[in-house]
Amino acid sequence: MRRAAGCLALAGGLLLSACAHTAVYVAPDYGIIGRQVAVMLMTNESNDLDGPPYVRSLIQQGLAARGFLLMPPVDVDAKLKEQGFTDGGQLAATTPQKIGEWTGADVIFYSVLEEFNYINVGFYAQRHVRVHGRMMDARTGERLWESSGDFSTRVLVADKKSAEREFAIQLAAKAVEKIAHVPLQAESRIAVHKLLNTLPYR
């Protein structure tokens, strides 16, 4: 799924938040609350290695908060590893039905980290996260739901002194997040919230 038209909103004079509306697919017979969901290893299309495990954990937290019955990720990963799958990008080589057999899950949750980046050039800084999610029935292979979540924060300054200060602030924030293994923390949380917020209420 590709991004639809986005929007920009000015905040505090400098900080810009970017948002985008995406298409949402929901199967006519969608109904998965109470059924066991296995959240797969995340496919990584970014250049950041810390992003996928962090964003996957946010997805798991968000699903649990919405009442989904989740299989422990350690158990899911162990079952996948037994079959030779240690990376989300490898999962296209098998089917939801096979994964369901291996894990005992009723529903398979796939995700892709499409964008996960920092841009910091002094006068302009951007922090951007885009994540795609898809739920599949592990018995039939039917697609149950699919959507994306996207969020950016942008800072634009006009003078050299402000640019130097903002460059240092952005470098420091990135270093702290990397040390704590919570990269792009605010943007990731909002992008995942927007993604999961498209799940139907029951």
C-alpha cells in the first residue's frame, strides 16, 4: 500500500508534524479478538538495526492493550528459528498456514518497517517513521486487515546560531535514544498508534 496525500501542521513556530492518510483493508468476516495472535519478526526496509525490534515491541504492547491474545514473542521466535527463519524478510518464503502449524497461532501479524530515518543538516532536521501491518488467518491464509502508520517531526530554522544549536540537540537526542535502544521513540509510538488505531472496534 502506498501513502495517500499527506499534511503539515505548524507547531511552536519551528516544529512540524507530518501526517498521512492510508487505505485500510478489513475482511468482511474480520473477528480475531480472543484468538491467538503471533506477531512475526519485522521486515526491515530501513538502514536502522535497532528500529525493527523496538517497533515490534510497540506493536505487541499496542495489540495487548486492545485486548488481543498474544503468543509470547520468545516462543514465536523459537518456533520460527527451528524452521530456519531468523529475519522478517525471510517469511515471504513460507505461508501463514505453515507458520500457524509451527506456532499454534490462529492469526499471523506481519509488519514492515518502511521508513525509519534521521536527517540532520543544521537548518533542517527530520525524524520519520512509517510502518505497515497485515493480519492473516493462519487456517485459510485469508487477509483479515491491512494498513499503515506514518509520523514525522520536522524542524526548520532560519539563522546560523539556531541551526548550530538545533544540530547539537538532534545529535544528542539520537545518541541517547541509541544507547537506550529506543530510537525515534516519540515518532515510533505515534506511527504504531496510528497503525493499530485502524483496527475495528468490537
